[in-house]
Amino acid sequence: QVQLVQSGAAVMKPGASVKVSCKASGYTFTNYYIHWVRQAPGQGLEWLGWINPNTGVTNYAEKFQARVTLTRDTSISTTYMDLTSLNSDDTAVYYCARCELRRYDSALAFWGQGTLVPVST
Amino acid sequence: EIVLTQSPGTLSLSPGERATLSCRASQSVSNSYIAWYQQKPGQAPRLLVYGPSTRATGIPDRFSASGSGTDFTLTISRLEPEDFAVYYCQQFGGSPGLTFGGGTKVDIK
């Protein structure tokens, strides 16, 4: 069965960078786009961007363009989300999610369990 | 930027009742790019229906979606106890590419 397993919680200080991993299993990793979405405490869902695991091509939300980088390692079926210059507004649960279809613009059918990233002094 | 506005913010209903959730887009959206998710506390979102009325794997047929242009609806025909949760609509298109509505909480009356 399709599974996305994310790295554990990471408490970060303002100004630091965080790297969250998302390991895929149960399907051909390079066939489906991966998106990253975050959710601040008690708030809604916010999209960060997507990556094509086959080519490494990425697309980011304009709000995060300067601070987020998505990468992948096909040898271990893992994608990574790197967010720099953290501030308290970045405190959130970060999710990776796989598309339902083999298109970047299809619905997000499979989700990781989420990674809590508190940003605090 | 396409903004999705969900209403109502909270819907208080009893098990067995029908729930109708609305999602309005600030500009026309292809209904092929609309999806609905359910989220329970402490859990990741779960895909319910997409593009525009295909239920995801394992989703019961009491969940249905409809709409076109700027107005979209998720209907739960008869609420089961496990359906009390927060529901989000989502669209893909334009800039920034993918956006979510603010959510509708369905709670027990």
C-alpha cells in the first residue's frame, strides 16, 4: 500500500533552517508528483510547492519562493523540504502528499503523517 | 490569486441529517481541478472527492460533490458519527497554483 513516512518533530530557533524528509513506499516513486502543505496551529492548509520526483523539476508558491527548496533522492524514494530563515509564523505541521494521478495538478490522495516544526527562542 | 471561500464556518447538525457545504471561488475554476478533503484532529487531511465528482478509494457514497464555475458543493447525505470533522475545498490553477478554502467544521448539534 502507498505510504509516505515523514521525519520527526524538530524544534527550531528563529533564523535557522529546517529540512523535513518524506520517504515513499508502495508505488513507483518517480511516477507521481509530491506536494508540500503546511498547517499552523488551529489554522487552515497552505500550499508550499511541488516536485517532480522523476526530473527534479519544482514549482513553488510565490510566498515561499525565496525560502523553500524541494529536492529528492530517487535511490531511497525520498523527497525533502528545506525552509530557511525561520520565524515564529513558520510554526506549523508540514505535510508531504502524493498526487492521485500522474499529473502535478491532480488531487492529493496520499498524505504523510505530518512533521511538527515549532519555531521558538 | 484564486481565493476559495467556504461557508458556513461551522455547521451544527445531528447524526442522520444532511450536510451541505459550500465553496465559492473568486474567479471561475475548471471543475476538473476541484477537490474536497476531510480532516480530523491530529490527523492528516483525507481526500474525499475530486475532479469534480469522483470519490476517492474507500469513500462511501453518502459523500458527493457538484458545481461549476465559481460555486461548488460537498453534500453528505446522512451524517454518520465519524463524519464530524473539518472539510476543505481545494483548487489547482492560476497563481499560486494550489489553494485551499478556509474550511467548514461540521460538529454535533
